[in-house]
Amino acid sequence: MFMYEKRLQHPVNIKNPNPKLAKIIITQYGGPHGEIGASLRYLSQRYAMPYPELRAILTDIGTEELSHLEMVGTIVYQLTRNLTPEQIQEAGFDTYFVDHTTGVYPIAASGTPFSASTFAVTGDTIADLHEDLSAEQKARMSYDNILRFADDPDVREPIKFLRAREIVHFQRFGEGLRILTDKLDSKNFYAFNPSFDKH
Amino acid sequence: MSEKEALRRRIYAVEFASWELHLFLDTHPNNNEAAKKQEEYRERARKLRKEYEEKYGPIGETPHNTSRWAWISDPWPWEKEAN
């Protein structure tokens, strides 16, 4: 089960609104490399995992991603406080505002709403773990790109925290993949599908 | 930053270290050194939480430890006042 603890994993306290930045950062809420996709990917893949270490790491990282989703939502929320119609229009935030006002909607920076087609659950442990490594790397890349556009230290600080978590998760998934391959025939890692063959 | 806020942050920093070790132990369940370190952080967090709760009341509101009024009226995590 999940139970709510009424706090963020890492504090977010942004003094100055910046709708232009919010429009970019929201991509980590509902974009192709964002936190909702990360969480759903890991929490859905875990059922087919054949080894206990893999079930544990997917559950824990999938759970942590929900805390990251909340942090990104908070950044977007705080960046869009007390805006005038002029500020909204100048920032190009009007195209978002017209549908969502300042509600936080899972959407990519390009405007595409969140889709489960941004991730896969194959039931094949090798395919899923490789995807997870790739996903962490892509999320880190997105945070790096956000940092190119964000000069407000109040924004950079929590974004850097989130970026660092992607690196740790990449490492843990790499270890997970190694746990898997250590148990397979080293002459042919692709010979069988452990999660399918088990049943 | 108030003394209360500084203590709150210390607790969450220690608990974060414990969480990090928890993830590490998922893929290294036989690593006794990491398990020992995690136990140390857990113990530190327990002591700091006790100190906080004696001085200021519950920390890290959950449905199990908070009053119905605090739950709805204390700032929500996305509000600046909560951070």
C-alpha cells in the first residue's frame, strides 16, 4: 500500500515566478522522460521480475519517483504564482493557461499529454532492465537540459537534487542487470526469458 | 532558519541517508557494512525524532500521527510555507 507523508523528499522554495521556465520543467511531470512515466514503468514492471533483489529495487525506486513527481509539480506550482495576463502571454504560457489555468497537468514541454506509450512493460527482464537504465539516463539528460535554461538558484537546487537521483538509480539498475546476468548462461544471455519460463 | 526547522531538516537528512542505504541493500543484501551503517542512521533518526517530538510535537505528518485539524490546515508540501 501507499500512505501519504505530508512533506517533500527535498525542499522546494521558489521566490520568483517564472512561467517560461515552468513550461519547460513541466516536461518532467508528464513528458516522455518524466517522473510519472518513471514511477508507472517500475511499479508495473516489478510483477514479472524473477528475482527478489529486482522486485525490491523496482518497488523502491518506483516509490521514490512518486516523491519526485511531487517535487516537480511543486516547482511548476511555485513558478506560476501571482501572474498577470501580460506575464502569461509574454512567457508563451498562454497556450497552457487557456486549458489548465495554473493547475498542474501531466504534459510534455511540447504540449503532448502524458501517455503510457512513453514506456514499456515487456515481462522480459532483460528488455525491462535495459529500458530502466536508458530511462534514468534520459531523465538525467532532461534535467541537464533544464539546467541550461534555469538561472534561478531556487530552481537549480532542487533540479540538481533530482538529477543526482537519476545517477544513483542508474547505478542500482546496473547492479540489478548484473544480478540477472550472473544467473544466466554467460554464453547466451538471450536464450530464455526467465520471467515467462518460470510459470 | 529557526531551531525547529534546522532540527526538522537534520532528521530528514539522516533519514535520506538511511533511504540511500536501503536502495543499496536491495542490490547488495549481503553487505554487512552497509547494513550496519543503515542501523546507525536509523538509530540517529530515532533519537532526533524523539528530541523533536518532545519539543515541538509530531513530525512528518501522516494519517497515523496527526490531528484532523493539523492535517487539513497545516501548509501542504507544495506551499512555500511548508519548505
